[in-house]
Amino acid sequence: MRLRNKPWAKDKIAAYPNYVIPNPEQYKGKWNEVFGNNHPIHIEIGTGKGQFITGMAKANPHINYIGIELYESVIVSALDKLIENELPNLRLLNVNAKDLPNFFAQGEVERIYLNFSDPWPKKRHEKRRLTYQAFLELYEQVLVDEGEIHFKTDNQGLFEYSLVSFSQYGLVLTYVSLDLHHSDFVGNIMTEYEEKFAAKGNRIYRCEVKYPSKKRCENNEAVSP
């Protein structure tokens, strides 16, 4: 993806510290203080221009959302949507997802959304895929017991790779659609990419997985010979 340079983006982001949280590591384990409640926290990694996370926050005021985006020139569009809608249950982070455990404590996040992530199709770039084993380990460090990942893509190769990656890591598949827009799934909120790809007739793939219960695993280990 080629990004258009927006030299003014950095200053605009800095002008809204209540929306794009600076130094988020200081809130590790204390995000309930930022939102002023103890509602569940859902995060989107690679939030892009913010259409999905904004739509989710509007539809679910009882859930707190945090959109994570690495690129200033992209997250500034999500910031515009947040300024326009003034959603008290949505915040943004301009950080690298590789540092996720620096920003959230174990069990602080209930669900992670991965939407239309870069497929990194070349084998040598496998480790950059957001469903690669190393990233699944990172997510586990911040999710609640039996925390969830919801994943959408139009890339069949990435979807197939991700299903294998999830399975090999021991995640439990709870929902899968090989053609989301022609399924009975209710409440789908589209990203900008999703609208673009669907308009071209591309099939949209979606799945939900959850981590196995640590308590159950520990109990099984305790009784095994």
C-alpha cells in the first residue's frame, strides 16, 4: 500500500491527545480510568481510516474500543471521524502492534479485530503477517482467558494460511464464512477496503477464533498421569 504523505498529520494528532493517546504505556492496566468505566475493551489492529472501529463504537456503546494504526498519514483520517462523532467509547493509538504488551496488561483486552491486514504473500515475509505465530503469542499476553480474534480478509491465501496458523497454535474456531456478504451473518460493519473489494465482486472471508481456557488446560495437566 502506497501512502500519501501528509506532513501536517503529526501536528494534528498531537493537538488531540484525548483522542489519540500519547505515551499509552502509562495506561497499561488502567484503561478503565481512561474510559471512566469497566466495560469490556476491544481493539482493532491496523485500524486504517477508522470506518470499522467508528461504526462498532456507535453500534455498541457498552464496549470500549481502541484502534491501533502505525501510520500517521492514515490514522489522521480515523481521528477526523472521531472528532466528527465524539464517541466517548473510542480511542486511538499511533503505535506498532509489535509493542502491544507494553500498552495492555494480561487480561485487559477481551477481543482483537484483524481486518484486511497486509497479506505479505511472499514466503520470506511470513513473519510480518498479523496471524503469524509470534503475533498470536503477543495477543495472548493481553487477552482475557478464552479471548477472541475476529478476522476478515478478501485474500483467500491469507485466510487459508491464517486458519492453519490458528489451528497449529491451538485456537478454537467458533465461526467461519467463506462468503460473508452472501451469508446469514448479522451486524457486519464494513471497512473502507471491504466496501472497495466487495464492489468489485471479491469474496469476503471471515472467521472467529478463541484461545483455549488456561484454567481448563491447567486442570487437565493436573490430573494427567
